[in-house]
Amino acid sequence: MPGWSKRILWVDLSRGVFREWRYPGEMALMFLGGRGFAAKILWDFLEPGVDPLGPRNLFVAAVGPLTGLPGPNTGKLVVAAKSPLTGGYGDGNIGSWAAVQMRAAGWDAIVLEGASEKPVVLVVEDDRAWLEPAEDLWGLDAFRAYDKLVERYGRSAGILLIGPAGENMVRYATVVSMKGRAGGRPGMGAVLGSKRVKAIVVRGTKRPELFDPEAVMRAAVEAIREVKASPSFGFWMRQGTMFTVEWAQEASVLPAYNFREGVFEGYEGLSGSYMERIEVDLRSCPLCVIPCGHVIEDVEGRRVELDYENVAMLGSNLGVSRLEEAGLLNRLADLYGLDTISLGGTLGYALEAAERGKLELDAGWGEARKIAGLVEDIALRRGVGDLLAEGSARVSRKLGETWYAMHVKGLEVSAYDCHAAPGMALAFATSPIGAHHKDAWMIGWEIQHGRTEYSREKVRKLIWMQRFRGGLFEAAVACRFPVVETGLGLEHYLRLLQAATGQSLSLDDIYTIADRIYALIRMIWVREHGGWSTDMDMPPERWFREPLTKGPLKGARLDPDRFRDMLQMYYEERGWAPNGVPRPDTLHRLGLHDAANLAERHMTTAS
Ligand code: PTT
């Protein structure tokens, strides 16, 4: 079956045993790869109820049939595990040469089980894999460790690694790559740290077996040509995701002061227009034709790659109004290997709790230098940092004030205030990993089509986004930016998939695969939690309880009854029961027969 290597490398770190698993072809057709493979592997092989930071958790890195193809933007892979932050399914999508090298080495996924006694690097070279001691790298920040790994294994090596935050099992530590790429928001870096794996290094020399290599090249060239001809290409190249700062301010969705407000008085100093004036470089993931990594020098004169999420969560959300200062916090997050969104969410909660007299903290809103000290304390689990390393949900429970902790299922919300955006709030509430925007950026559509509705039309739009963003791009594994930022047609990806695998998949086929993956991920959550309730799919209480006090939407807040009605519409459209558990008939229709048995036990009509 061309398009897949049909091989998964399985590493038992406790025993130092390596195994090749030739998985059945049916798995490729049902789940494609990436997130699909991760969900299938975790469903089949993860023992329910294990400690996510214990040796029985599984860490998965998976590519898909689009990964590494000539373009556009295919240098990506998915990292996944049971999340130490949420206790449910967690994953992230990271740009890395490791993605390209995994394809060239002939592995569709690498699975780690157990834990090494001492720090190690996992080295994979074509068919061979082994562990090397990494005591000399343990404790190094992600940039210094990356340089040493490049020195040791060469420039062409694909490298995934962790920083000190991963080593110290901060619950929102990410996997890092290429000094400025990070992925696995719900603590995938902490899982690697718990296994004492400092890095995974991959080198391959093979060409992936493709159904029709010439057709792949033709489809890639055509798609790249269309991206570059897009009217939005020029502006995107100038600002990337940073244009969103000004857009969000205008739309009253820019998070300010722990999502109290949707406008920020100092937004101009954080904006894409300002960034353009001080930019010093532009970086990208491998095989990318629309780079998004705009680089500036931070307040200490060091280079840092910016993105809207990072700047909003570590800027306006903390009352910081200078890009160079937000850049400092962003760089520290990259060095230590912390997720910027959860870091900004947890720090925002902490600053507000301190203001309310619930927590002693030597930092206040906008005090970037002092906040930088807290970032270091978190990564090294020093003093109050040890508490904040647990994430906003746990901290808020400990302090007994949960209503302004901005998370869903334990994962902090990305940088879109939802006081006046029920559709985006539903996107956060139903994202398969906790509050993340990656599966459905509803906010843009909602602002254009009406913000006050809690309608079925909105629900259907949301599910459509989850199908192509969370399904196609996370399972076939390529960057979604060519589509969502420059308007590239989805048919290009069907053509690429056909040419690579020989499988003629329609968009409906892809959407069915996406629904299958979504349902299976939901069943992993249900299994871990021993059931489900609609409360697990509710956005943070603040958006219902406390209206905006500033900006053109002053007074806006979400309506809890209408939101719950819309959540029920979401379940209905997905074929899930009123308590949010997929119905057995839905699971059977998707071919998930063993999951249907579990659903029988947890499906109730009451919520
Ligand atoms: C992603 C999340 C995002 S989403 C951002 S900025 W973004 C933050 N970036 C971080 C960072 O940087 N450093 C850090 N220490 N933590 C960070 N946490 C945050 O992580 C990224 C791009 C971006 S930039 C986005 S939207 C798109 N995301 C894609 C996706 O999720 N899937 C997909 N198929 N294609 C995507 N293309 C775009 O890739 P997570 P990256 Mg990231 C420095 O990982 O866990 O998914 O969270 O991956 O390689 O840096 O690429 O405005």
C-alpha cells in the first residue's frame, strides 16, 4: 500500500527493547495517520487510569501520508499522550525536520513506553534505533541542547527535544524543535521528561514509496503556485499571524488582564504593524512556502520568533504593552520548553489571584521583568513556581477560586476573548484536547456572520471546521495555513493524497475519518473519567458571570441557558447522547465497535 510505510517503531524505555510493529492496512484507511494513529494507539494500548507522568503512559510521534511531500507546508508531525494537564487525550502539531526524516527513515509513528532510569537520547537511523546517554544534556535549555545535538548528529538530523520545564514535569511543558517551534500544549514535553528522554533524533535516507511520484510533484507545484498567487499572500508574508493583534482589538476579542476585557489600551505596541518596523528575520518550518516565524530582538537584545497567540497571552493578557517585553517572555518559554498559551493563562490567573489577595506574588500586571522571574521559577519549580507549574485549573482549585481560571478540561484557552463570541466559546468547549483554537477558528466567521446567535447554523459550521482542520490536517498531517490564510482549495490535498497513496478519497470520506477520530478521542476521555457530563464541555465561568466593562461591546457576556442549548445541538449533530457520550449506533456506523460497548455503559439521557 503506497503512501504509508506501514511500520511503527515501538520502544520500551524501561527494558531497552525495540520492536517494529507492522500495523494492518485497514488502520491506515480508517485513521490516515498523525492524530488518527495517535488516538487509535492510545485507545488500543493505553491502560486506563494510568498516571500520565508515570512509565505506563505512552508517548506517540506520528506523521501522515501528506508529511514530507514536496508541498505546500508538509514538514509537520503530531505528538500525543495522555495529558498530565487534563488527564485526557492530548496532542499537538509541530513543525520539524524530524517529520521529514521520519518519512525518510520509513516510520509512520514512534511510540515510547516505560521510562529510562537515566536521561537518554533516542536515535533512529533508517531501520536502526538505539538509546544514548544524555546526562550532559539534562538541565540544558532547549536552544543549547539543540546546538549540541546538531553538533553531534549533523545539520540534517531531525530533532525533537525538551527543555528544563519538560525535565521538571511542568504540566504544560511542550516538545520543542528548531529553536522556535513548539508543540504538544497539554504537557507532551512533561511526558517525555517523565520518561527521561531529552531528545529524539531521526535520520533517514529512503524515499517514501508513493503511488505516482510524478503526479505528486505536479499536484504540489500547482498548489504552491495557487498559494503564491493568492491576494492575501503579500500581507501574510509581511505580518503572518501577527496581523491578528489589531484585528482582535477592533473586534473586542483581544484578551486583556486574564480575559477580563477584550480590548487592551496598549495594543499598538504589540501589533503586527509595529512588529514590521523592528523585524530582523523570518523563519519557517521545513518545506514551508508561507513562513509565519517573524523574528525580533527582545528587550534583552536576543532573537525571538513571534506569533499572535504568544504575544496576546504573554502581552495584553498580562498587561504587558511592549512587544520587546512580550518577546522576552516568549523567548523564555521557548528556552525552557513551556507552552506560551497555558503559561499566559496560568500567569494571568495568578496575577489576578494576587490582586484579590488570594496569592502572594512578587509581580503585578505589566511588570514584564518580574513576570520573567516567575517564568523561570515555574520551569525550575522553585517557590511559588512549583504551584504555578500545575496549570490554572489545579492552582484555582487549591486557592478555592475557580470562576476566573480560564480553561476548559484543564487546558487554558487560546487568545480569543469570548464574552461576545458563543461560537468560539463552543469551539473551545468541544475541542478534543481542551480549550485550543486549532480545530476550529470560529471567531473570524462569527464576527462576519453575527455574534449574538446561538444557532444550529453556527454549530454546523463549527463541526465542518473541526472536520477539515482537526481531521484532514491533523491526520494526513500538513500545515493548515495555506488553506486558512491564503484560501488554497481543499481539493489540492485530495489530489496529493490520491497521487501519494492511490486512494481516491472524497471530502466526505475525509470527514467520516475525522468524525471517527473525534468519536474515538471522546471515548478515550470517557474511559479516563469513568463517564461524562455536559459540565466538562463548558467554557470558563467568567464569560457567563462578569460582563465586559470596556470597549464597543461593553456589557456583553455569554448566556448560560442558550449556550447549553447550543451544546445539545452540537451533540445531536455529531450523533452523541445528551450527556456528551457518542451513541453506540454512531460508533458502530464509524466502525468503532469496541468503543460502542463502553458507550453503552456511560450513555444516559440526563445531563
Ligand atoms: C500550538 C500553539 C500555537 S498555535 C502557538 S502560536 W499559532 C503557540 N506557539 C508556541 C511557541 O511558539 N513557543 C512555545 N514555547 N509555546 C507555544 N505554544 C503555542 O502553541 C505553529 C504554526 C502555528 S503558530 C499555528 S497557529 C498553526 N498550527 C497548526 C496546527 O495546530 N495544526 C496544523 N495541521 N497546522 C498548523 N499550522 C500552524 O503552525 P500545538 P509550530 Mg505548535 C514558538 O503546537 O501544541 O498544536 O499548539 O507548532 O510548529 O510552532 O507551528 O498562532
